Amino acid sequence: MIQTIEIPMLPPRALNPNGKAHWAVKRKAAEPMKQVAALQGKQLRPISGPATVTVTFIVAQNRRRDGDNWLASMKPVMDVLVHTGLFTDDDSRHISYAPVRFEVDKHRAPMTVLEISEEQIATT
């Protein structure tokens, strides 16, 4: 089963790990995304076991982008999803990440989509 969170914005530049923004600037910049993610995360079924998260950034223009940096900018969102109880923890035992995807769609951009699929544990 896949659960989806759609955040109608992209991560702000201040959250880029290569940036030199002060921690207070980063915290303030992350707040709108965290609020939307928290509201939607509370409406989803909590995931107790391991899960795979696929992050898709819907952008208006086709440019070169560094997926690793974009994924790292999602840390505040993942932390708030743990805080809301969607995930038990965001460590490597609980969450793995699929490769970051970028989708060019001028009509839907800017948007960040998290697709969360709980890994099924085989019983024998």
C-alpha cells in the first residue's frame, strides 16, 4: 500500500546542504513545508515497520539538479513525520529512499510529493 503526501512547494534554498545559512534561517525556511507535511502525515496510517520513501520534485523547468542535495533538504520534513507518529524513526532500519525523481510539469509546479510504501515482511 502506498501513502502519499503532496506539499505544494519545493524545499527552500536555505535548506540546501551546500548553503551557508544560519540555523535560525534554515529553521524558519523549513516551517511552511513542515506544517503541511505534519497535517497530511497525521491523516495517514502509521507505519511501524520498514518503509521506502520516493521523493518527487515537480518543477517548472528542465534543468540539471543534484538529487542528493534535494533529498538532504527534506530532512526537516522527515523529522516532523517522525514527530507526528507516521514513522517510528527515520533511521536506516525504518526508512530507505528510492532515487530522487524530478518531473517537469508547469501546471503542477512547484510541488514535492512523498510516496511512502511499507515493506511487506514475508511470513513463512
